[in-house]
Amino acid sequence: MSSDIKSMIAVLVVLLAFMGGLAWLRKRFSIEGEISRKGVHLGMGCVALAFPWIFERSWPVGLLAVLSCLTILGLVCIPAFKAVLKSVDRESYGEMYFPLAVAFVFHFSKGDPVLYCPPMLMLTFGDTMAAVVGKRFARFRYATHEGSKSWIGSMAFLVSTFVCVSLCLFVLSEFSALKILLLAFLFGLIGLMTEGLAWKGLDNLLLPIFGLVAIEAFRGLTVSELSLRILVLIGIGLICFSVKRRSTMNDGALLGVALILYLIWAKAGLYWAISPFVVFLLFPRVVKFEYSAYRNHQSVPALVGVFAIPFLWFAQLLRDEEPYVLVWPYSLALAIHLSVIWSKRARSEEFKWYKWGGLIVFPFLSVVVVQAIPIGLSRSFHLDWGFAQGSLLSVILCSIISTFVVFDRSLGSGPQITLKDWSFRLAFIAGASSLLYATL
């Protein structure tokens, strides 16, 4: 029997024994559900942290992840284990995401402890501290898709991640002390935002993946570059929350906006970040709603509906594609959202005279502020006939889609913008339109 097979069997035995012990402790001492569930989380994470020194190849970790998922599916059928794994009222698949995230990070880090351990430490200790401290100190809460979370818990996540990642990098890397501290703090901030926006246990999947991307991207930066990124991330977060009173998004979605804007700025630069920032700022301005009923009611799924297609075009940039070619369909997808939001306002009885504006004026203004101005700024307004053609085609596409929205009664009437009405339908329309645009 090979050493990999022996190691896999040993890991499974340790995890089963650990969960069995937790099941006994929960029954014997009536431990709270969240505590026992995070105990499983902590045990799985501590075992996974040893993988770079146990496994030399990726396939045993991948197979172990599959076997772990199957084992968990079997254990939840046993009442004693179900009380540990499914002991919270909300719907969560975190126990299934955890082993998949471990396999993903191990494979793409190639087992390098400097790349592998910081994301796993953040998931193991940061996420656990956020849950335990947040439950103990439930004051100062913020709204999320599933209800609310505690700012104190989020601060506990940041502090524990900062401490764990700093100690890890001090031991495993050759970075300077100041660089390690800045890198760990930036790492913790990104994790805090990711944990705050996740729902149904998705933080167990997103935290390690975002953590791996972050440590890979940031470890080559200088101290001054890391300092700038920390200041920009904090500044974006403060700006997003400063307009909360005028926003339709809840706190979790605002954290998501800040994280998206930061990622776009960090990779693509300021001009790519202007378009989504303009849409975010103009959204509550062009939509008139009753604040008592609709203020801060949209959560992360609505954010996904708006930013999914633009983010896919942004992801193409990560493959070193031509930025000027990709920025057109990227910004068009955002312009379509703003144009439709503007035009949907024309459906209201109060704004009947906006009908024709919704067909002509609003698409034109949306393309100008979301697409033409940012692209023009990126080229120092050295415009040519190709720029004019691209802008004209964008106006035509936005006008066609806005016409559909204005006259399609299946979307309902009134200015209220709800997830059910438009988010995912509009995401599909924006995706198809931007793909058509890119082929023309």
C-alpha cells in the first residue's frame, strides 16, 4: 500500500474520530449547535493544514475531498452526527464546501506552504472566531442576505486572521517584518468582506479561493504598494457605506460592492472601476422608491445579477487579453443595467412623460456616463471613428432593450426595483447583448 493511500486512510480515521467525539460531547454536555458545528470546522482545518507535509501530489487530496463529502452525506443520516453537522436553523452547505476548497487551494498552490497555509488559517481560525465571538457579542449587527451578522464577530475575524497569517509568514517566508504585517492586514480585510457577503456556507468555499488569489497577487508587492492597497480598500469601503442611507442594498451587499470595486481597481486600474462605481452611485438617484419599504432591501443575489456579466468580462482580462477590446462589452453590460433601471422608472404613473425619454434619452445618457466617459478618460480623449461607432452601437442596443422594458407588462408597473422582477432576467439580457456586441 502506497504512502498516499495510508495517509488518506489516516486522515479519514482522524476526522471520523473527531466528529464522533464532538457528537458525544454535544450529547453529554448539551453544547450549543453553532459551537459544535464550528468544532468540526476547526478540526477539519487543523488536519488540512498538515497536508503540504503529508501529500506531495494533488490527486490524493482531491480524492480525499470527494470521500469526505460522501462521508458527510452519510453521517447526516445518523441523528447523533446530524446534530453536530446540521445544528443551525439556517440552510448551510459549508461542511460540503470545506473539503472542496481544501482540494482547490492545495492543487493551485502546488502544495507550497507559503501559498497554501494563509488561506487555510483564515478559513480555520478566522471564520471560527467570527462565528463564536459574533454569537457571544451580538450587538452592533449588520444586515446580510440570511439575516444579520455582528460587527464584533467580523472584527474578531480580522484580528485572528491577522495574527495567524502574520505568524505563518514569519515562520515560512523570508519577507520583511513590515511587509508581513501589511500583507496579513490586507489579507484579513479582504477576508472580512468576503465572509460578510457570503451566505449558505459559501464562505467556506470563497474564503480559501479569494485568499489564495490574494496571497499570490500580493506577495510580490513592495511595502509602499501594499500600503496603498490597504488605504484604497478602506477608502472604497467607507465611500460605499457613506451612501447607505440612499442605497437600496443592505450591508452585506455593500461589502460585496466594495470588494468588487477594489478587485477591479487592483487588477485593471482606475478607469475600469469608474463604470461600476457610477452605476452604484446613480442607482438610488434614478430609482424613486418608498424608503420605508425598499431602502436597503437588496442583498448579495441582486448584486450578482448586476455584476455577474461585467465580472466575467473582467475575468477575461486576467488572461492577459487586450484591455481596450474587453472594456467595451464590460461597460456595455453595466450601461444596460442603468438604462433599464432608468426606463423602468418611466413605468410609474407619476412619470408618464418619461416614456420617450426611456427609449432615447436614458440609453444615451447611460452609455455616456458608464461607457464613453471612462473609456475616453483612459485614452486621454484621443477619440477616433472606432470610438464613435462603438458608442453608437451601445446606444442602439440600450434603446432596444429599454423599449422592451418600458412596454413589457410582465415586469410589473411602478418604480420599485425587486430581485424577482429584473435581476437575473436582466443579467441574461446584458450577457447576450454584450456578447453580441463583442462579435460585431
